[in-house]
Amino acid sequence: MRYGAERTAIVTGAAVGIGKAIAARFADEGVRLVIADLDAELVEKTAAGLARGGRPAPVARTGDLSERANADALVAACQEAYGRVDILVNNAGGGVVRPTLTHTEETLRATVDRNLWTTIYCSLAALPVMKAQGYGRIVNMGAESVRNGLYWHAVYNAAKGGVHGLTTGLAREFIGDGITVNTVAPSAIRTEAYDAFNRPEELAMIKKMVDLIPAGRAGTVDEVASMVAYLASDEAGYVTGQVVSVNGGSSML
């Protein structure tokens, strides 16, 4: 991919899984990084692992990004370290995927907070900086399940559907400022969390997910990271307001 000189990126939810793969891809492209996650030990370990080949380690941050002050502090940390915020990847998320009527008030709020409010608050923090620069790339993490109505995903889909709607609204509002906003919507992806499913009902859910995919398999974190890397690059300046599926064909136009 083509990136401008000394581009900077914030990647949230970057300690493991898709976020870690995205951070690694940016590091390989020479992008200067701030990575964030809730787990201080894991995010520091990931940052140290990305300091390979003589590259400096990314700045590592922790904090609950569904609280606006933490999102503001994350963006401020990138400005302090590098003087710019060129790319924001709103990957922080995850939720309690379970039969809808078994949700509690706590699990409902956790699912919406982790997926929608983190994306809103981080975007609101980054957009004024990007607007002042006249350049920015925001890539949100959505979900293919919004399109296919996947089993047990109703509340998760409500949160991710909000992310999809936020994407189109921000894209139209800020394209004149040189800022693009897009969403990547993965289907089933082989992450640590995916591989940890082992209860019969969880395995049944995974089977339902994979049965919807013509490719016949879950995707890889690197396949998702490749799409994010393109949308975050200088080359994608004419792509905005899109929800791009990385889905093995589970929904098609």
C-alpha cells in the first residue's frame, strides 16, 4: 500500500486478534502507531513484539474507550507522540453473543458500549485533529451479521448496525475536509476468541456461521487486516461511506 511519509495510526482493541493483525500490518508499512486495549499486560506485550527490525515500539495505552475522557486521552497521546493523527481504526468491540431473551441489563449495555460508544467517542476525538490537518482515514469494524441476521446476534447487530450508520453519516459530512470514513464487516474470523468456543451450543453457533459462507471456512485475521490497510492508505482517497464485507461470499451483491 502507499502511505504518506511518517503517517500515524491509532488502532483500538489491538492486543490480540484482528486488531493485533492490523497493527502488525501498519508496522510493516512503516506507519507510526498508538495501540490501545483494556488489558495493560497484553497491549504492552503486543507493542514490544511490534518493535522488530529496528522499529520503535508503538505507544501503548489502556482505558475503557466507551468513556469519552479515555477516548480523548488516546487521541491526545498520539498527538503528543507524533504531532498528527492520520488514521483511526475503531476495532475495539466484542460483545455478549447469546440467545436474545437471556440478555441482562449488564450484557445489553456492555455489548452496545464496547461496539458503538467506543467508535463514536474515538471518532469524535480524532475528527477535529484530522479536519485541521486536511487529511484523515477512519476505518470502523462492523459485522457481516448485520446483513445476514446471524443466530444469537440481535443485540450485537444493533450495536454494529449503529456503527454502519455512523460510517455513512460521517463520510458525507467530512469528505470535504479530506477525511474518508469506511467500515470493514467481517464474517466468521479465526481469532483467539473464536478458537476458545468449546461448549456444544457455541460449536453449534459456529457451524451455523460457517454454513452461511460459500468459501466453507472462517476467514483469517490477516485477510481482514489487508482490507483495513487499503482503506487506510493514501490510495483509497475516493472510497468513503462504504461497508466492505470480508466474508467468503456469505452475502453478495
